[in-house]
Amino acid sequence: MEASFRNHLVLPRKLGRRFKGNICEIIKLRGPSGETWRIEVHKSENKLSLKSGWRSFVTANKIDKNDLLVFKYRERISSDKEISSRAVCEQKIRVKNGDEASSDVNKKARQGPSDMPYRKSRAKLPVAQQKVADKMAVATQPGSKLFVKILTPSDINHYLIIPRCSANEYIGKTSKSISLLLANRNKVFPGYYNYSESLQFISRGWRDFLRQYNLKAHTLCLFEVKTLEGGIAIIVHVHPRSK
């Protein structure tokens, strides 16, 4: 998101072309929660932008500068047009079984049953690290709930912050006890997942996990969320840092 995003949003050209030349329409913008906002579309200098109503959407969904929004356009039989905004704080990417990988968010509609989606955190991964994350994801069980992030100093010194959309979709909107495990290890660390509308993080158990496996800042980790009879387990796949 650019600095002026709170007052208006210029639509990507590819999305703007879907309106087929119609301008100054009222669209329905659906947020991650499912709630909708009526927003005016304006055209100037061959650009389409969202104005009236957009600020309310930004405020209600707590959108910040540098957040990444993924839009999906739907046209209904009625005169209304609807745009869904999903994954406000993350980018949805997909991985095929095998060596082929794609980070093109516009290819989501062409995913097949064998595709394995995972999420990466707000900052875009460098190309080399994205390739590593893709290979790590392919090595997990098909259908796994995955997200990837590079550990920050805050993750090391305080608690593990979970990307908002991954937390909401994979772990839930209530605080609860969870289990932490390192991939291919049997030791279980009892942990606690803290949920609030503004922040989702793992506190208890995370520091013990870090100390046990000597994890450092800037380590690339793939998190695999599993729902078991005893609750939720998060399996951490760690990419060894080069020395």
C-alpha cells in the first residue's frame, strides 16, 4: 500500500480492465470478514480509483501502509459489481507437486487438486529464499496448512508473531493451548496461542523452543499447522543458515 492509501486506492490496470470501460460505478467491496462496503469508482487520467467509502473500509479492516491486498473481481447478473479483498497482510502463493513453483496471485483460479497453497508474511521473500520455501512446502504432506516467514529479532527476543490471515484461517480467533514441534523430532513443547483483533502470537513455549534448537534472527521457517484430537500442533521446518 502506498502512503496515500487511506484516502483513495488506484486499482491495478489488469483489475481496472475488468470494468470494460464503465466508470463512476458503485461497487461492493467485500473484506476478509465477509462484511461489504459500497464504494465509488472514479476515473482520471486513464486510471480507476476507489474513493468514497474506501477510507471506511481501510479503518474497519485496520489496513496499514505496506500491507499487501489481493483482489478478486466478481460480476453479478445485477448492475452491482463486487470485489473481494483477501489476505490483507499476506500474499497467497501456490506450489505444485514437483519442482515447478509459482508466486503469481492471479493464477489462483487455475489451481488443481494437486496444488499446495501456503502463505508468506508481509515482506516479499528474496528470489533465492522463495525457491527454498517452495521446496520445503513440497516436502510436506498434501493439503497441509502452511505459512512461511523469516524470523525477526522481535520473534527471537519476545514472542512469535503469526501473520494475521494465517492465524485467523489456520489457528482460529480464540486464544488456546497449542503444541510446538521441530520437523522430524519427537520432543513436544507445550505452547500458548494468544489472539486479539490487532495481534496474534505464540508466547509460552516459544522461548523454550528457540533455546532448544538455537534458532536465530533471519532464519527461514516454514510452519505446518495440524489439527489433532488433542488440539493444534505447529510443526516448524527450519532451513539451515549458511555459515
